[in-house]
Amino acid sequence: MAEKITIARPYAKAMFELALAQQKLDAWSQALALAAAVIGDERVRKLLTSPHVTTEQLADLVIGICGDTLDAEGKNFIRVLASNRRLGFLPEIAVIFEKLKADAENAVDVTVTSAAPLNAEQQRKYANALRQRLKREVRMHCEVDSALLGGAIMRADDLVIDGSLRGRLDRLATELLN
């Protein structure tokens, strides 16, 4: 995986700098996400290694599926990736681009996994607490995992805050065993 990130990073940085200069971060974000989803499809993945499909055909396929989401620079970017046999790196490029975008916007994506769905008031409280702790704008993504029993787990980049009942029970069991 480290090799994929290493190869994808220069492409993501180049696209980020272009998007930032053009003030099109959101448009590029959507275009890269769609292109990454296309490449992530198992049927398309098989074509990436097929000796019967040329790089031009692969580029045309991705451009055709993405349609109007890609502007002229976007189409050119897909063609450059295809000619360098890097289309398979689009998912990593999209992830790196999103991190660069979040940093530029002083924002962080936070995934909150809770035992039960959070209502709007709970989401607001979590977002406010995280905003104060992280000193960044918080973009919440909520998930439900009933195995947590209660509470929630919050993930923001490398930070993990485990306030779940299952996590507390696991820590208690570890302490008792030690």
C-alpha cells in the first residue's frame, strides 16, 4: 500500500495545485471521486490488466462514464494517467486529494460510529466538542454498529476516541487479566 501512496501522491498534489489555482476544489473532488469509483468497479479493474485493451480505450471508457463531471483538464488528467499506466491509482489519488483539500479548508472528516443512530442534537454536540478539541471545522460522517453496545467511537485521521461500552469492557478485561 505504501508504494501505491508514493506513486499516487505527486499526481494528487499536481491536481490539487491546479484545482486550488482555478478555485475548483469541489468540482475536482467530485470528478476524482467518480473516476475512482469507476476504477474501483471490478469489471473495470479487470480491463486494467487486459492485454486486449489499450490505454487509450481505458481512458475513453473512464472519460465516457464520468461524462460532464470531467472538464478538459480532467479528461487530460485521465489520459495522462492511462498513458503512464496509472489509472489503477485513482482511488489513492482521490484520497490524497481529499486530505489536501481538507487541510486547505482547515477541516477534518470525522467518522462517528455509534451503537444507535444519532439524532441531530447529538451530532451537533459531538461536532462542537470535536471542533474545540481539533481546532478545525468538522465534517461528520455517522455510522451505526450495534456491536458497540453503547456510546461511540470517533475517528479523525490518526486520532481515535473510543467512548464505546464495548471498548470500556475490553479495557476492563485487559486490566483484570494484567
